[in-house]
Amino acid sequence: MSLAVAKTTVRTGAKLSATITIVNQTGHSATVEGCLPNFDFFVVLVNAKVPYQDLSGLVACSTTLRRGTTIINTQINAIYAATTRAMNPDLPVGTYHTVVNWPTGPAHIPEPGRLYIRVVQ
């Protein structure tokens, strides 16, 4: 799995385009247990002051990864990990790294390495 971002600087409270690429080389489709299709691969920004808040994996849905390459276009929000801005304030200015919420899935698909993102005013 790899993660690519459009840029490495984002304004606090803004969104940053990201692409998650997953290559399934098993020769068959693979099921990832999680929440909603493609939502399972939610990307958040974290650092020592803003820790990762794992999303619950206790749901009865799944995402199927077809053979070959699956591309998921998503966004990274410069807010505290959440679903709505009203509930979660903007991230403070600073340097963060990415974390992809990786639900229960095939162990042979590695998580992507960290990307460092600078949040500015």
C-alpha cells in the first residue's frame, strides 16, 4: 500500500488531497473488514500532542479489494480526527505525520510509511 499527497503543507482547518494505492497480488479478491467501502482507509494527521484516535473496527461491513491495483482518492483534513468540523476544531500549527486507518484485513498488504505534513496558519 502506498500513500501520496498533493502537497506537504496545508492550512489549519483545510483539506489536502491524497491517494491510497493498494496492490493485491494474491491472484484473487481480498476482503477487508471495516465500516463503509473506502472509508476504512481514513487518513489522519497526528503528532506527539495530537495522538492517533483509532476508528472502531467493530462493525459488520467490508471492502473488497479486487485483484491488481485499487486506487482510493481521499482527503486529509487538518482538524482533530473526526467526521465533522463542528465537533472537532482545527489542528494547531505544527508538523504532523500521516496515519492510515487500517482495519482488519489481509496481513500481506503492508501499511504505507509516514508522510510528514506541515500545518500552517
